[in-house]
Amino acid sequence: MSLPASIAGAPFLDDPAFRRVIAAIEMDGDRARVVGGAVRNTLIGAPVDDVDIATTAKPEVVASRATAAGLKAVPTGIAHGTVTVVSSGRPFEVTTLRTDVETNGRHAVVAFTRDWASDAGRRDFTMNAIYADADGCLHDPVGGIVDALAGRVRFIGDPAERIEEDYLRILRFFRFHARYGRGALDPAGLEAAVALQDGIERLSRERIGTEMRKLVTAGGAVAALSIMDETGILARILPGGSVLARLATMIGLSERYGVPLGLEARFAGLAADRQALAGALRLSGREDKRIEAIVHWGDRLAARMDEATVRLVVVRAGNEVASAALLFAAAERGCDPKTDLALVARDFRPPESPVTAARLMAEGYAPGPALGAELRRREAAWIAAGCPAEFKLAP
């Protein structure tokens, strides 16, 4: 198979903001090349989000040249060679070529270099170590192009050595396969990940949570999580347990009915213990609250799955929660929610409720439990009637 030698024509290469960054850096014999996700994704036809740049110029030189060119330079990781250059309001991470002098599981002592192969050798996966000049010409020191096109997530060099440099690479191995991989996991990578899984205990829960957010939203999440479960890795990440069958059912129903299934919905489906999951992944208060709502309303729908109850959830919690809760309930009950209920959860937009506390107080109700009970009674009747804009219910 003939491998591509260039990504000329990629939109980001013609972006004036990008061109200004390159022009600022490439002076006095220094070179700059795009590396990582932008190159990989362009090769496989995936969207490009960020454009990261590697350069022979040292970080203080990058910052000085960027400033002289009228760009903003932010020393986001200057000790490790990274300067964020802001051009036309967009950030570009610019990192000096590096080689590891010492690693201890996460933090590395690095030395700057001008050797592109040495820089590639310290990266995680071959598909992330493909470089492209500003004109699109590709440089592939570790065979990443063929792996990217084949959907093969392969560590650079010895997988055990790469993992021992940073144990988060165990999670990244599964996450990248879930996002970009095809077929079976790379055997050498899987063997090393399983053998070194004790190292996960050294990672902060914040870093684990960040990686898991990306993993559960990837297209191949369930398959990757299943292997993590079979090998004991998932239990180290989610000590409260997991429910993969429920998550798989929710994802399948989401695809069948065109109902969105966001991050919190996937976590709700996965978690055997919501509170344990929130602590294990250091979820934000907003994320935890949304998961709690999905589980609460999912239990309500599991007990009574009809249109009136779906409308009630939409009124109380919104379409996203209603859709997720319906799929959660269907997975719990092992049933099909049917198209009409899925569409109500996704598309129903109720008018403003005519049932208000002010209206009841005008009828003579005083603030207190009786007012709340009457509000709930009338709201339920309004929802059962289909949420009409005009609604009257006698006391």
C-alpha cells in the first residue's frame, strides 16, 4: 500500500492564524512542524480540534519571537518546553523538541534537543508522532502513518517502558482504541497494560476522571470498557462497580432512536454506585447533580413508562434528562421504550405552565404544605391533559 507523503490542502495549514505562528518561529535555522492530533485526524478524515506545534527553537526563543511578531505568548509549561502562542484569539501549543532524561511515573526531567527522532521516541503512540511541515509534507520516524490508517493503537518502542513513564497511558491506550482503533487491541500494549495496572493507584483521581470522560464518550467505549473489566483494570478505576450491560443497552437505544446520550447519561448508565463514581472520578457538582437526576427520573420511568410520565420528566428536568432517563429505565427493565415515547422525551417543548403558586394564592391558598400539594395535583392533571397552553382545573 502506498502511504501518503503529504497532507497539503488540510484546512488548518491555510489558516492565517496558524501561518503567522509558523512565520514567527521559523527564523535563524529553526524549524516548526505540526504534530499529534491535527496530523493524525487529517490522515483518517476526523475533525481537527487543536493544532499543536513542535519546534527546534527553545521556549524562551519561541516566546520572544511570538511577542515580536505581535502575538501573545503564554508560558503554560515553559519548564518542559511548552509555550502557548495566541494568534487571532486562538491558542497554539508550541513545544520544543525534547528527550527524557528521567521519568518517575508522570513528571519527567527533559532535555531540549534538535533531533526529531528523539522527540518522537518519547511520545506515547505511533499515530501521535507523525509530523507535518507547514506545506503539509509528512515526517514519520516511528511508522505512525500505517498504524493510523489501519486503526492500530501501538506504543512507541517497549510498551512497558512507555507506561512506566506515565501510568495514565494505560487509560489512554484504551481510550485511543475506543476512539480510533479497529479490530483487536494491540497484543503487546494490552499485555503491558494488564501487567502494570497497579500503577493506576499512583494516579490522581482528577487525571483519571479527565481521561474517563473522554473514554466513555468514544464510539468504541463499551468494547474497550469490557476488556478493562475482564482484566481487572476497570475495578481499579471504579471501586464502586460498573454496569456495562446497562450502558451498552442505552447506547444502542440512543443510536436507534436518534436520542442524544451525553457524558452524564453515560456515567449514569455505567455506575453501579453513583456516589462512589463521583468520588472516584472527581466529578463536578454539576455533573453529579445531573447524574442523580437521570437516575432518579429513570427509576420513576422504570416504574411507569407512559407518555404522561415522560412529559412530567420533560417539564421537571428538561429534554436531555428526560431522554437519558427514558433510556436508563428501558435498560433497567430490559424493554423497548418505543418510538413515540423517545420522540416525546427528545422533542416535546411544553408551554409555560399555567399552574402557579401565585394563581393558587389568588384563589385563597396560603403558603404551606397544602399549597404545595395542590400545585403538584394540578400540575399532574395539566401534564396528563397534554400540557395545553390554556388549562382550568376546579379546586
